[in-house]
Amino acid sequence: MSAADLTPDEEKPWDEVTPDAARKLLVAAVEAFAERGYHATTTRDIAGRAGMSPAALYIHYKTKEELLHRISRIGHDKALEILEAAYDGEGTPTERLADAVRSFVRWHAGRHTTARVVQYELDALGDAHRTEIMELRRQSDAVVRRILNEGVEAGEFDVPDVPGTTVAVLSLCIDVARWFNVAGRRTPDEVGALYADLVLRMVSAQKK
């Protein structure tokens, strides 16, 4: 899936990016970074994909790194939003963990082009921007850790190492962006359901 990384029942991504020219450049950057990697992509590559001149890019983004930061910030905000929505939902810790994993995986599969850039180009960010993004990742980590702790306290999960299991759960979900293929035999929904079941097995979930 390219460009907008659309899925049928989700809003068009990048609506928060205005004006239209800035959005086109950002979408072009996502495609270029995912295909070639951040360091191998030039501002000329991005502008060309957007059908603009290289000079036009600098009207909206001062540097290539600023573009990457904008992409990363929007993606990490969305990831945190997905996990917090699951945490705040109704149901037992088991149900909320399954919902968190299902939704998180579904986003990483349905928006795999975007997610590859968001999750795997962090080292290209400048120090200040990397620190900002790492704080968002810590918040996402904390949400999953809270669900696991609540499940342990409720007697639903058998998890001797909550911090380590949190890292394992998030790593499993994030890695979907690396391998997911729209031509594969599973849809994002199906992968989400599969991973939710795998994670519940990982924590030895017991229905109450």
C-alpha cells in the first residue's frame, strides 16, 4: 500500500498536515524513505515524487530531517492514541490487552509504509527530535505495562517479568510493519486477530 496507506474504514491519513502542498511533500517523503531509506533519499527525490521543484520543498520544510520528524511525530501520536483508547475501554485486562494488540497491529499492517518509516528511521532524527519521540515511545510502553500489571493483579495473567514482557509485546506488534505485504494471504484485521491471540497466550491469560 502506498501514498496515503488507506484502509477502507479509516480516515485518510495526514489530514492534519496543511496546506495541500505540504501534505503532498510529506506523503512523497514517506514513500521515498520507506523505499530507499532516509539517508539515501534526497530532497530532490521527495520534490520529484510530489511533482514539485526542490525549491518548493523548502517553503514548507526547512530540512529533510524536519520532514522525518513531522512524519515520526504524527505516527507516534497515533500509536499512543490507539493504545490509550484500548486501555480506557471497557472490559477486563484480558479484553483490553487483546484490543490494544489487535488495534496496534492492524495499524502497523494497514499503514505499513508509514509505520516502517515511523518505527525504523529513529536514528536519523536529530538529538532534540529523537528525545521527543523517545518520550512518546516511553508513554506507549507505560500503557501496555499498566494493562499487564492490572492483569497480574486481577489474577488473569501469569507474567513474572512485566517490563520485559511489555518490550516483547510491543516489538512483536511493531515488526509487522517490516514484513507485511498487501499481496499476502492475511488482511490487517486477520493479522491483528492472530497477534492478539498470540499475546494472550504469551501472558497465559485466564478468563475470569
